[in-house]
Amino acid sequence: MFDVIIAGCGPTGAMLAAELRLHDVRVLVLEKDTEPVSFVRIVGLHIRSIELMAMRGLLERILERGRQRPAGGFFAAINKPAPEGLDSAHAYLLGIPQPVIVHLLEERAIELGAQVRRGCAVAGFEQDDDGVTVELADGEQLRSRYLVGCDGGRSTVRKLLGVGFPGEPSRSETLMGEMEVGVPQEEVAAKVTEICETDKRFSLRPFGGGVYRVVVPAAAGVGDRAEPPTLEDFQQQLRAIAGTDFGVHSPRWLSRFGDATRLAERYRVERVLLAGDAAHIHPPIGGQGLNLGVQDAVNLGWKLAAQIRGRAPETLLDTYQAERHPVAEDVLDNTRAQMELLSTEPGPQAVRRLLTELMDFDEVNRHLIEKITAIGIRYDFGEGPDLLGRRLRDIDVKQGHLYGLLHRGRGLLLDRTERLSVGGWSDRVDYLADPTAALDAPCVLLRPDGHVAWIGDDQQDLDDHLSRWFGQPAN
């Protein structure tokens, strides 16, 4: 019997498996595909996701395979640089091939002891008071204490669970792929500049060696997203919009995406939970999808582990939906707004010009980039200083950097007074006395996901919050 079975070994599922293994939870990941995807789509890790990788000691190996780009120009592709002084030691975008990030996260999960089985699709499940019986497509049955659906926007787990997925269906589609072009780069650049003055859904971006990332609106009507587009589809749409197909040939990969926007009504039904695209889908504008799923996994992992280990306060697992559902709602809203701003209609174009002017104000630009990169999130932990409920940046401490102390996925008390103690919680919360820490607070208690759970200098108050987040102290 496993503690947790995870359906889906994409970024969300692999990250969740690694998080659970930090707490010795027995994890099995089931992936319906027999082999990883072969096409090389470049995705972007935003600031908050980069911070999470640093917290878990993964950032160095990921940086080796990615390419750093300046943060900025994310919101509706409005080309504004990031404001100065963003509250992060990792204020950049990291472009990395999606198969690479999935491989690195899966590799990490396996290193920590997770089992991964490919070619195994979940066909059904039944849950009871003690666990979940999972049936595979070949009839095999497996038993676990919990099941987590990380199996994408068409999630089998969500459908079998009967959880509603309200929202808006796709109204339009966009083609995206990587291919070679047969005309000089200068000719491409001139034509793209001309078209992008009015059509923000169109782009041809060079990757070197004659290879371009091509993004072009699809023909009217919504096709079958299960079927990839053809090179002829790209050629036809390029000619229709640009008057030339640029001699595109030799595609590396071709795909289509719609603008459907949906959010699961519930993230948990008893012993079955949802995360990543199984819980929310939205257009890729702003590049938030993969990041949102990875952040779901880090929020859920330590809470589900505490539940399994018998240490969780009664309502701890409920905070997963309470915290992450509103975040997803906000992402869906900002992607809706961004899609409207990509319209070529006069009204949305007028709003886009106005917003472009407003983004010259530092406060507006900062607000939007903190929203897209998820460093502006503040969970509702009750009344308190503004830092309460927010993630803490990677500040300098006497042992180096703060995030280096969070690799094991445990809580952390950072004590500038040198008077407090984690006492009976030392088996799940680390302690650092550092009066020189670059922190404008006497002491902070960090959850394993890096969010500030308590600020103060009173031991009794601290003990109450340790109990709130980490359960009863050990005897």
C-alpha cells in the first residue's frame, strides 16, 4: 500500500512527488504516456517558481539547462521593462525546454525515493474511510491512502470525482510551433514589426540556426485540440495574415491552444485532491500555467505529508484549497484581461494604449509584474503586519542564504532575539538564531513553502502558532 498515488508525471506531479518524499511519504506516480514528450517547447519559470527551486536545492541544476532573460513584458505582451528593486534575489525569467524541466523534477523525485510507472492510466477509483482503491486501464488495482490528480486539463481523476469545472470554452485558437524559415532574418523582422502593431497574437521569434518560434491565430472555428496542426495550417495562416508564409519548413514541433478558462469547484473530496491543470486551465498568455501548478504542489506537499504522518492540525489540509483556489481565480482573471487586450478590435486596442501609458507609472508596472510572477501573493493568516502571509525573499543570514536552510522542506524559526525556541517541534521545524539577519522583524516563523506564518517575540504566542501549523509538540 502506498501513502499517495499521483496521476500524472508532468511538472506538477513530479514536484509534488519530490515534496512528499522529503517527509518519507511512500509515493507512486502513474503516467499514462510510455515516453516523455518528444517536442521541445520552451517554457518560462517566473520569479516565484525560481525561488521555490532555490528553496529545494534544485536551482543550480536547472540554471545549467535554462537561459536567463530580463523580467518584464509579461502582461499582455506590453513591452515594458521590469521596475527596479523587485523584492527577490532571483528577479529574472528562466527559459527552459519543458521536457527538460519535467525530466529534472522527475529525476529529483526518483532520487528521493518516489516510484514512477509509465504507460499506466487511471481508469477508475473508489475511496473509503481508510484509503483509495485505484484501478488502472489494464485492470490492475492499487491501494493508497490518498490520490492526487495532476493529470492535466482533461483530468480523468477530476471527471471521475464528479467535480464541476465551470468557466468559458475556447472561442478562438492559436497555432504555435518551431520551424525553419526560408527568407532572410531582416525580411522576417520587418514584416513582423509591421503586423504586430495591430495583431499581438502574431509573432516569429528567432532561436538561432534559422529556427523560429511561430505563433499565429488559427483559422476561424475551434478545432480538435487532440489533433496537432499541420505545417500546411501554419503556411495557410501566415499567408492570410502576413501575405507570405516566409518559406517555413522542417518543423520541430507543432501545437495548438485555445482560450478556454475553467476552475475546479473543489480541490479536494475526502481523500482525493486536484492540482495543476487538473484544477485550472487558462490561456498561456503571461506564461503562468506551469508555474501555477508547481506552486500548487509546494503548497500541498508538506500539508498532505503532515496529514499522513499524523501531525497535521485538524484543518491544515483544508488550507490547500483555501489558499490556492483564490490564487487560481486571480490568474484566470488576469489571463482573461490579457486576452482582451490582444484583440484587434478598436475598443480593446484603446484600452491597451491606455494601459501602456499607465505602466509607465512604477506602481502600476510593479503591481502587474508581481501578479504575473506570483511574488505578490499574500495568504490570509489573519490580522498582522503586511509581511504575514507573504513569502520571504532569499535574505542573507549568517549561514549564507535563507533558502539554503529550506532544502529539507521543514519549517524554520528565524530568531533575531536569540531568546525563543521551537521546543517540542524540533523534529519538524528548524531553528536559526541570527541577530544580524537582514529582516525588519524580531522573529519570523516560516512554513515549508517559505510563507511567513508568524511574526513576533513572545514564546507563548509562537507556541500557539507552531501548534496551528505543525500540530502538537512531540512528547
